[in-house]
Amino acid sequence: MSAVPPSSDQPAGGREAPDPNAQASMNPGDQAPPGTPGTGEDVCPRCGGSGKQGASACPDCGGTGRVNVGIGGA
Ligand SMILES: [Zn+2]
């Protein structure tokens, strides 16, 4: 009998190692990367949430109209 059990189905590799130098999708107006505890999205004060500064994308929020800012706790 040559009953060779199938080896693992799992695909090799897969997860990207976090790059400490890569600040995921942070904009100049962000005070912290998205998902940081104690922070949250707020309307960009520079463009008022429109995501635009004149004819260009707002430089603070990168055109999203939102920035990630620290939430002043209690
Ligand atoms: Zn903005």
C-alpha cells in the first residue's frame, strides 16, 4: 500500500510582515495610524470634511475628508 497522506493544504507564505517604516495610510493631518487605541476618525478641520482644498485634494487628510485624531478621554 502506498497510502501517502496528503500534506498540508495550506498555501505557502501568505502574511506580509509588518514594516515598521511603513505608516499605513496615514495622512499629514493624522495624529496616529488608523486603529490606534484612544484615537478615532474625525472630520478634517482643514477642509471641513470635503476632502478638497480648492481644486486639489486636501493635504491634511489626503482627500478623504477625515483624519485620525486622539480622543480626549474622561
Ligand atoms: Zn482635509
